[in-house]
Amino acid sequence: MTRIRPATDARIRALELLGVALSACAWIFTLAATLRSAWLTLSTELLPTESYELGLWETCVVQDVQGALLCQRHDSPLALPRDIKLARVLVCAALCAGLLVLALAIPGLHAVNARVDGRVKKAMKMCGGALSIACGVLVLVPVSYVAHVAALRFFDESVPDVAPRWEFGDALFCGWTAGVLHLMAGTALLASCASLQNLHAPAPLDHLRPGPRTEYV
């Protein structure tokens, strides 16, 4: 015999939808961080009307007066800094894994009328949630590493003060947002699995009450 606890089916569905929505938003932010050229920005006092942007795939020159954006792709990946090469690999892996998260989580929703067993749906959601957390790590590690290297170079005392320094670009903040959203999405999906497990918990055995005694004369 089972007993239904206060965790309702509506709460589980809300967690499922929240996890899928956050996962989709995280993938979009990851794609934006991957494609944007402004991972690092640089501006000099000698040319105040121009600024430079360094991305994973190209380097751009922004001309403020004309509003033009001139970009050139990196000639060789071997010539890139180590942090940019690492970011390329990990962010692309996060994009592929993010699509796999959606491919697992969406069919695992209870709102989807698929002829799939409940245990299989739960397993798909659990795999999607764990993979979403892994995606968050895959995004946060390269973004934080690029920011760490840029901060070390910015505060390097051996570099003259007049020398230009790379600063944080918009793509780094997109990456941080994507990583946090991936972690939240994975947490929501795993929480829905835990709530589903506790929804139908075995009821404790009732204490046997002593029955009326029958006395024989």
C-alpha cells in the first residue's frame, strides 16, 4: 500500500519545465559566448576612437567614429594563447552536451505524451540533469580561466603602465551566465526526480492494536 505525500504532481511538472527552460536558455547563452568576438577587449590612449576585441575564432577592430567592425579570423590555432585554445575545445563540447541534455530531458517530461515507461523517463531526466551540471562546469572552467589569465596580465607589475592591457569582454559574462543557468537547470531536473521518488513512498506499517479478548468459561 502507498501513501501520497504533500509533494504534488504539479510541483514535479513545474520543476521539469523549469529545468528544460533553463537548459534551453543556457544553451543560447553558451552559443552567444562562443560566437561573440568580445572575450577580451583592448583600447589605447593613442587611438581613442578604436578598440580591439579578441574572440575564440577571430580578432576584431571596432571603429567608434564610423561604427565599423573589421574582423579577421585567426590564421592558425597553434598561434593562439593556451587559454583561448582550451576555451575553444571546452565550449564546443558544452554546446554539443547541451543539445544532448535537451534531447534527454524533453522526452522525459511527464507532459510529453510519449509511449515511454515512467522508469525510463526518470532515468532520462536524471541523465539530462547530471549532464547539464557537467555542461555548467565545461562552460565555467574556460571562461573563468580566460578571466584569470587576463587579470594576472592586467595587474602584472613587470609590464609598463603605458602598455595597453586586455580587459573582460561581454562574451565572458555571457559564459558565466550560461554556466550558472546550466547548473540551475541540472539541479531542477534532479530535484524533480527526487520529488517523484518521494511522491509514492511506502506507508509505514500500522501498529497492530490488540483485539478484544475472548474469555472461555
